[in-house]
Amino acid sequence: MKSSGHDGVAFLSGTKDSRMYNCYVEVQTNTGVRIDNCANIEVDHNTFTGSAGSGWCCVELENTLTNVNVHHNIMHDYKGSSSSAGVGNWNAKGSINVHDNVMWNVSPYIEVGSGTNILGPSDHSVENWVAKGYGYGSIGNSLTAVTETKETEVATTNDQTIVNDNTVTETSSAVTETASEQEVEAGNVSNATGIVIDNRLREASPNTVYQDKVYIDIGGRPGVGRYRDLLLFDLSEYNDAENITNATLSLYWYYPDGRERPEDAVVEIYRPAVAWDPENVTWNSRDDGVHWTHPGGDWFDMNNISQGDAPYATITLNGSDIPDNRYYELNVTDLVKEYVNGEYENTGFLIKTRTENADYVAFYSSEVEDEKKRPMLNIEEKAVV
């Protein structure tokens, strides 16, 4: 959303019992949201930013307000004209709560309202704060729950408590449902888990290495960018491709929790064109100082066409489908056999969605504590007679 004309969203005189949430707002004219003479208004889990040099605040609070609650938003890197405020005050009075928001590079931070907020944190990664439960895209995030304490208050102003970002702690939320166990004939199926490496590629942070997250994600998020992943399994114990009858890549889908998406996520598997270094691979580079030819990764499709669009494997997660915390399988037999018979170097799997537009989904990575939710490559071989 880009605010134009006057405000991105306006709750005007007499509005009540309304909510603005899960929006990404670029402030271009006046404000991101204006709340004027309203009652029972909630503004939460939005991300506000803007570099147009116009407007004066992300959230404008105006005149008499009753039970206005502004919380769990991210307001960052906003540059206005007359001001660059996070929460601006225009003769506002009444019961106004501004709490549990994260703000940096806005000034002043908060002109009215009471509550505890995280102001000027050292971590300026929007993605990290979303993972902690703040801003656009964070609602229903089952990965982490965020708690805050007041023991390390460092300053107070205008009824606001500024909490150092070091007081934010993460606690893993338990997922009680587990994938159903499969019974297989002994000796015919193995899980290639000698080495499992996975890296995220994020367009919005093109030079950042993401190797130690507990999730891998693909697709596109409006106003944020595209996400892709690289995954590598050790296949050194396999030396006869003719004995391989089936190879299945299993990914445990868990996010976005409890929510539909605007578009279907058509998950696709390609062959990375060259080897990549997990310690250095990013959206822009496959190794330290070595750029991809195409930002976001170089690949071949099943027809050996560079940057082709015929994937080795694909599944569709419908936009109306809600993550059900279980494994989803992709048949990668052809690609695994090409690696094992030496036709190509084992460079792993490049995973992306077809359209990369409003189809963002996430799976657990090899870093998640529960081994039953990590990526798996199950390889079936002919039974030894």
C-alpha cells in the first residue's frame, strides 16, 4: 500500500470498532494511517516506511480518542517533509495506548500515548523482527513468541518506556502435531542424511548469508521481495543409479500459520548450475567474491536449459490451503539419478515458486530442533536378492 492523496488508511470522525492489520505501507503523502475522533480502534502488525520526503508521520492520532491501541508495528527509515515521526500528535487526547512497537530511523519516535516500545534497536533487519512477531507478515507466526521485560528500562519520555532491544527474548512455541510415521520394508528405503545443508536467498538482503535459521522460505511478498532456497544432501554412499527406483524430497510446511494466501504457491525444483559455498552464498553471490550470473541463483531445468522453466519436480499449495504441519513430497528421482551416475556434479536443489508473487510459504529447515520436521531425502533402491 502506498499512501497517496492524503492518508493510506483514514479512520475519521465517528468511526468505531475497527482494525487495521497486516499491511505494508509506504508513506508518500501526509500519513500512513490517520485516527481522528474515533473509538475502539486497533492498529497492529503493520510495517510503515517511506523515503519520498513527503508527509509527516507513520501514524497520526488526532482530537478525542477512546480506547485506541497501536501495537506490534514496525516503523522504520521514514523520511517526511515537515516531520518524520513514528506516532504523530495532532491535538490528540483520551485513552491512547502505544506499546510493543519497534522503531528506528524515525524522529520523533512517539509524540502521544503510553506504553513500552523498542526504540532505536541495534538490529535493523525487518525480517528478524517479523520472525519475532512484529510488523507485516508476522500474524500467526508459530515459530516464535515474543516476550518483553521492564527490568532494563533505559529512558522514559511522554509516558513511553524505551526498552533496549536486548530485552527481547524468543521462546519456541510447541507444535503438537507430527508427521505420521511410515512403515517401509527394511533395506529398500534410506534417508540420505549424511550431510544436510540449506541456505536461504533473500532479495531484500542480497548480500546477507542465511544459514542458521530454523526455516527455509520461498515465494514473493509484496513490497518486500522474493525468496529462494538451496538444499544439499550427501549422496556419496550411492554408486549405482540403476538401483535407485525412487527419490522423494520431503519438506515440512508450517507457515503462514492458520491463514490463506492471495495466490497459489507452485513449488518448483531446479538443478543449481554450479557449486555454492554455504558459508558465503547469498542472493547475489555463490561464494565469497564470486557473483551469480543471475542474482537469485543460476540453475538448469530438466531439459538442461539455463534459467529454464521446466522443473524437475513441482507441487502446488493452493492459496486457500492452510498449513497443516506435515510433510509435503516432491519426486526428485530423475535429478538424484543424474547426480549418482555422475552426469552432473551434485549441486543440490534450488527451490523457488513459479510466480514469486504474493505466494510466500515457509518450511522447517535442518536447524529446527525436532528432527521429525527437518527436510528429508528418502531414496528407494531395488531389493538385494
